[in-house]
Amino acid sequence: MGDIRTGPPQLRPGRALAHTYGASGPGSPHRSDSRPPQTPRGARPSDPVGRPGTTPPVPGRPTSLLSLLGLLGLPALLFALITWQVVADGPLVGVDERLSTALVHPDRAGELLSDLGNVQIALPVLLLGAGYAAWRSRRNGTDRWWLPGAGALLLMGLVPALVIPLKELTDRPGTPAVPPATGYFPSGHTATAVIAYGAATLLLLPLLRSPAARRAVVTGCAALVLGVSYGLVRRGFHWPLDVVASWCLGTVLLTGYVLLVSRTSRRTSAGTPSSRTGPS
């Protein structure tokens, strides 16, 4: 029938402690036996950095990596499509020419905005951003503090190396607003603005703690690039497709830059022993 005691029940050695908080003993203190866990989360082993298994999609780095890869693939595909249409004189070129006719209105404002894409203006902005980021990183003791800025300047050097052969390959004539000539596709001024102002923004964002400051920098970068693009089309220096193609090219280059710098930084962090001792 069981024991009859006047006091509270006592735990017996070797019995199940499934619902006993803080129970001690061999095995898991919250399981009644050694059966495998019932939930998929518990059944999966933890990942290499010790985080428990999670049901897909896994948040964090994989999602960010897929987003960056998407930023590489979609603009590259769109750039290839536009280039093919320009070379083959496809139907998209007719739409582009009609749109240009409606937008072109040469004025001083458009010319001034387009000048923001000159190397003489955009490159000093990138140099200032790279210099400031390198100075801050070195002062903070960051390994390879020079790498992001050097990568951004190298990226800037790739712009003419890519744009000039593309101009020769496509041999696209200019709009009626400019003297007869060829080699207008893609827009070098737009590509210069995207890379210079975009790379400077990417260098500055990790150094800004205030969300308002980050938003201001990103908004300023977007305003500069859009201003240059509008000025080029408004003044008639470029067809709209010339500008859009340079947006795509610049996006591909900036995304590749982010992937390369992030990968190099992770390798450096993994290869540098921590100064802490004991468990983290």
C-alpha cells in the first residue's frame, strides 16, 4: 500500500527528478531518463561557436550573406540586360530615347549637379573618409587598420579600368544635346559618384554610434548620387540607361568590396589570439 509518514515525502536515491528544480545527480537534472530530446531544437548539436541549433531560416550571418549575394546577382543581371539592349539596339533603347527627350532641359542647375561626379570633387571626399576611418581604427588598436581605406581606393581605381573598355565595346552615341560623339555607355560620372560617395559612407558607418548620424550619412550619400544622376540626364550629358547601368555596376563593386573586407576581417580576428585567459 505504501509508506504512511507524517512528514513530507523524501527523495529516494536513483528515482526520477524530472520536475525537481535544481536537482543534482548524474545526467540532465531536468530529464526523467536518458531518452533523447523530443524537440528538433534540442536534438540538433550546437554550431561551431556554441549557439544552440535553431530551426531554419537561421538568423544572423547566413541571412546577411545571402542578402549580399543577392545584391551581387540582381544588379549584375540587370547590367548585362541593359548592355545587351544597348549593343543590339533593342526595344529598351527606344524607350530610353523617348524618356530622355521628355527629361532633357539643359540648365545651369543640371550642369552643377553633374559636376559632383567629377573625379576632382568625388575623389577628395573618398580620401577624407578613408583617412579618417584609418586614423580612428589605428587609434582604437584595430588590426590591419589600413585595409578598408586601401580597398576603397583600389575600388575607385577599378572604375576607369572597367568603364573605359565598356565605352569602347558599346560605342553608344550621345544625346542630341551634346556634340556628335560615341562612348557614352555606361556613365563614368555616375560610376565615380556611386563608388566614391558609397565607399566613403561604408567607411564612416561603423564609426558612428548614433542612428541619426548614420541615417544622415546614408541620406547624404543617396542625395549626392541621385543629384549627379539627375544632372547628367537633365543636362543631356547621358541617356537614362547610361546612368542606371552605372548604378548596377557600382552596386556590384561596392557589394564585392564589403564581402572582401568582411572576410579579411574575420580571418584576422580568427588568427589573432585573445588576450583574455580563462573561460569567456
